[in-house]
Amino acid sequence: MTTARASLRFLKCLVGPLLGASVFIGPVLARSAQMSLLLTVQVYNWASVAPQILTAAEDETMRIFRQTGVAVSWLNCPLLISEAEANPICIEPCPPSRLAVRINSEMPANLAKTSSGVALSDSGVYATIYYPRVEEYAKEGIATHSQILGHAIAHEMGHLLLGPVPHARFGIMRGEWTAEDLRSITMGAFLFSPRQSALIRQAAMRRFSASSFR
């Protein structure tokens, strides 16, 4: 759950591994809510998370962002090269009006024990979720895999939209999630603060305006 500054070379990191991948998770699926501010998120399920878990996680993230006044639309990108070529949007660099989240099956050796993902604040577009950390939280028997994954995605999206700001003491932008936080997740009460929600709306509006003038 930490932000990271990295070279913009990462703009191509989704393309290279994608073209070399042999796992296919299905056709591109898009689901959205009807709201004035809309963010489209491309999802690359490299961890082969079960479709029902991923769908439920996306629903969790949508609910969380709905509280901020921003709708989220999902573009679940295929990983098989032939399918990717048929859906070029999934292998092209993301514009600011879209975000890209990849779900990895492995974690870096130096990943902090409290971190379930990383967001590249330099790009403001790309984030990674480390699914083994989601599984570790799920083993505590409080929140489900889909609930934890959905909140982890929302957390990293929050970093992309809020910028390189420190973690908060309370709510979904906390840097370390405790058992109490996991219980809040199950109750649907682990959310962005009013201030964070306002900043997220402003960021979504800026991205939407920038894409409109392209």
C-alpha cells in the first residue's frame, strides 16, 4: 500500500509482458455505473484470480468510489496475444483518462510487510496489486478475498488520483491494515475521507477535461 516513483519506462511494462503471456482470462468485459464523472480502469489479471472473485472485487471498488461521486468502468483485458491484438486498447499506453491495474501472482522480495500494492505516482496511471498479500490478509478469516482485493485496488487508485501524499491515519488510505480495518471492510465502512473524496473528484474532473480536448 505504498506509492513508488519510477521511470516512465513502466509505461511499456504492461505491453511487453502482455505480448509474452500465454494466460487468457476471457474476452474484454466492460461494466460501468451511470455517474457524471467516470474513470475507466484496465485490469490485467496476471495472477489468474478466479472470475467470480475479480468481479466481486470490482464491485467493491465501484461501491467505494461511488461514495466519492466518481463512477468506475472496468475493462478486463485478455492476456493471450491473439486476443490482445484484437483489442488494441489493452496494449496501447493509457491516456490520463484511464488507469491500468495489474494483479501479480508474485511479490518483490523487498516489499514492505504492510504493502499489498504499489502505485506509480510519476505516471499517475499504473498500479500493481500483489495477490499473495491479499491471500495473507484473507487467512485472518475476517474479510473475503474479493473484499480485500477490491479495497486494495481502491487504495492504489487513490494513490494515483491523490498524488504522492503520505498515508492517512484513518480509512482506506491507511498504510497498514489491522484486524479492526478488516472488520470495517466487511461492514462497508472502510472508505475515503470527505477531503480525500473531494480531491478525487477534482482529479477525475481534470483527467476528464484533458481527454475531452484531445
